[in-house]
Amino acid sequence: MSTTSTNQARPVYLKLRDQIAAAIIEGVYPEGAMLPSVRALAAEQGANPLTVAKAYQQFQNDGLVEVQRGVGMYVVKGAADTLRARERDQFLSEEWPEIRARMERLGLDPLRLLERS
């Protein structure tokens, strides 16, 4: 199964979680930054607020954000490094084997691909 079809079958809250994780890794939400409110992100993404809350809950359960009651949710120190390491491990264990196999089927040489960049 290709990554594209796998991604389409993923629940919306996981897709949102991936988008938020990417924003944290890329520094859109750096350490100490407040994440958008559930309602604001839901409106921005055209998602149900409960779906956004479920995505945020995963970050809270993983210790990547901290909630300050009545104020908001903040990115904790080290969150970007933790997320980057998790995504790297996931890429190497799940996506890379598929990519490598496809490259072999197509007769693509990784070194020649790198020369083209």
C-alpha cells in the first residue's frame, strides 16, 4: 500500500496531529509558544473542535505541551527534538523500506539522485 493511500485512510485527528507536529518541528510553534485555541484551529482547518481537542490531547498525553488552565496550551522545552526523533524513526521503519524497494524496482541509483539535487 502506498503512503498516499495510507494517509488518506488516516483519521482526521491524526492528520491534524501531524500538521501540528510539523509546525512545532519547523519552529512555527517554538518552545514556550502558545498553540492556537481549539476553536481557532478548528475554524482555520475547517475541522470539528472535538477533533482538534483529540489531536491536542495526544500532545498533552505525550508530554509535548503543557496546559495552563484558563490561559492556553504551550509547547514544552525539547518538544521539537522529541517529535523530530519520532518522525525520523517512523520514516526509517515504515516509509524508507517502501521507498527503497520502489527505487530498486525502478532501477534508481541513490547516489545519482543525490547528484541531481
